[in-house]
Amino acid sequence: MTEKSTTCKVLMYKNKPCGRQLYDDQGMCICHSKLENKDVSHFQNEIDNIFKDDTSDRLDFNRFFFPKKDWRFFRQTFHKDANFKFAEFSGIVNFWNAEFSGKANFYRTRFIGKAPFYRTKFIGKVEFERTEFSTEAIFRRAQFSDKADFYLAEFSGKANFGRAEFSGKVNFLSTFFYEGILLRNGIAKSGAHIIFDIDHLIYNYLWVKCVKRSENISRNEMWRVSADIRSFKIDKNAVVTFLKVSMEGVHLLESDISRMEFIAVEWPKTNRWHKRRTLADEVIENVRYEAIVDEIERKKKCSLIAQVYQGLQEIYINTYRYLEAGDFFVGEQEMRRKGKGKLGQYFSLNNAYRILSYYGQSMLLPLFWLFGVISIVPGLLMYGEVRINLQDKSDIVTYNWSFNISDLLFLKTDYWQTFLLNFSFMAFSRSKMHDALTEPWQLALVNIEALVVIGLVAMSLLAVRRRFKRKNF
Ligand SMILES: [Zn+2]
């Protein structure tokens, strides 16, 4: 039997035992005791002593248990490296305007109550690895001057980083955002590199719970967690990287798209026949399309979304990913078209371009119109005289459609002959046109047809070329 220790044996920084006087019968001091009703003023004294202690090179709160109370580190300067590893806060802890001059380590710290880090300045490196935030975590206007690591941190409530400033590397890899992350109006300053991977941006609370209980859950049962990265400013030499992120809930309006990186991300697709990659912002605006009563407001929204699409195109073209770039080009054009208002969206050049060739992306659509044109023109030509047999000038056909059912079902031989004649003008030679057609309007019609056909063929070929364009070595 060893003699019962009279001091606290809880291991602190560098596995050094705590050494404070025992407080409870579990062999722990007032700082480490898990008793909820422990003497708060005594505990506060111990904390004050840590700040006053000149002999230690750090502020060591390793494994401290903070009972339910509002703890205030309001405007507190942590003048040395601060260590909150494994600490637990049962109540609210307030770091408003606090400043961490050295490193700050919150490895596996548990915040049961709210933990506002509003305007908190992290001058040195900050570690939030595996930190648990049980309610909303507020990092609004916080400043991260050096590296910040949120690896495997769990945000059970919303992670609010609105207007926060980042200057170093920020690791959001494998971070769990159960209620989403808000980075709106934040700034990545020169030298910053913020990285998200995110299976974890899409998988929700439910999923994590089920995985923890080793249950199976299908992807469809999960809801997407949103990331609001609107109006996010990215300085020169700063990057925001999305790695394997499902972009379904990621909102990027008014941000510096050109300094973002998208690696193996998954864009949501439209439900229409052309499954085009879209922005979450566009999907949302479509849902609320009717709700945006104000025409000016709607035009503004459309123009902003178009700008994001334009930025994405540049990124994807620069990295030779033309398929995606094509989708974003369509997205941009669609937004420009919809921005033209209720009538303008249908009666505009954009819409004509869309109908003719899906903004130059479809190779089949122009061919469809081409088929339409060369089918209709022969019928029109037959309103005048058409000499079918050019050797025997007596063989003339003219329009005599009777519009009875059999005529329409088994198109008349005259029509087919005219069709072939007209087709030969388009495909081979138009020199015999003057022998076959007599009236000036017929000649004009065929000339116009020729121009339209050339245009449509060109559109189709360009779409093919776009699809198969590759990097030239
Ligand atoms: Zn202790």
C-alpha cells in the first residue's frame, strides 16, 4: 500500500503533475475537481495566480474543470502560451476581445455552454484540434494571425466566423459542422490559406451519430450542411481551397472566386434534360424566384450570380476542365437572360442563342433546327413554280397541297422531289438554281436558307470542338 498522496496528481503540461492541494475525495485539487458546486472564488484565485506566476513560461489550464458559471476572460491578455488542453467548461466562457499573444492550445477542450470568441486576437498559432463546441461557436471578427487548426473539431451548433480575419494557414480538414459554417464578410489576408475538405460539410449530425453507433445510413437521408462564404474577401497571395467538397450547400456570392481553388469538388446539377452544374446560390434564387417581387433586386441577384459563374469559368478554363467551364458559361448566360426581366428573358438575343444551340454547348440542337429549315423551305418554294426535271422543262410542280390526312401522312412525291432538289442546292451546287426556280422571292429564300444552314452547321461544329478541346502539348 502506497501512502495516499496529499497533492493533486493530474498531469499537466509536459506530463508534470499538478501538485496543488487536494480539494475533493477523488484525489483532485480545486482546479481539476469535477464537483459542480466547488468554491468558485477559491477557483478564481487559482486562475488569477496562474496569470501572476512569473516562474512558469506558460498559462497552464490543462484538464481544468470550470463549473457552471459565466467565466470571463473578457479583454484578458494571455501574455504567454495558453494551454487549455482537455479543459472543460460547463457554463459560458467569454473570450470577448481577449488576446492570445503566444500559442493557444484548445486540444480536446469541451465547451458545454456558449464560448464567444468575439473579436478575440490569436497572435500565435492556435490549436482547436478535436475541440467540442456543444452550442453555437462565435468567432465573429476574431483575428487569426498565424496557423489555426480545426482538425476534427466538432461544432454542434453553428460555427460563426463572420467578418473574421485569417492571415495564416487555416485547417478545416475533417471538421464537423453539424449546423453549418458562416464565413460571410470574412477576409483571407495575404499569406492565408484556408482549406476545407468536406465530406464533413455535407454529412450532418444524424450521420455522425449513426456512424458513432455503427449504424448504416444512406446518403439520401443526410441533409447538406451549408457553408455561407458570401462576400468573402481574399487578398493577393491568399487562397481558399475546397477539397472534395459537395458544393450543394456552399454559397459564394460576391466573393473573390478567382483566388479559390476547387479540387475534385462535386457541383449540384439541375433537374432539366441538360444536367448542368449549378451554384447553390442559383438553385436558391430559383426557389424564391416568385418571392423576389422587386424587379431591381432580382436583376441585381442575377448579375451577381452571373459574376460567380464567370469567375468559375476562368478557373476551370485555366485548368483545362472545359466540360465544367461549359456548364458555368451556360449558367452565366442563363443568369444574364433571366436578369433581363419578365419579358426580356424571352425576347432577347440570349434567348435566341439558347434556343438555337443552348449557348453554343449543344451539337444536336443546331442540327435539329437545320432539319427543320430544310424541311420547311421546299414546301414554301412550291407556292411558286419549281422545275423538277431540268432537262425536260415541262416537268413543273407547284403547290397543290390538299391538306387531307393522306397527303400529310405520306408526303406528296412533288414535295419529296422539291426537297431533294433544294437539298442539292444546299449540299452541292447552287448553279442550277436559276433553271429550277423562276421567281425572285424563291431565289432570295434559298439564299437566306443557305446562310442559315451555314450558321447552324458552324454552331454544331463549334459545340463539337468545344467538347473535345484538349490541352495542346
Ligand atoms: Zn490539480
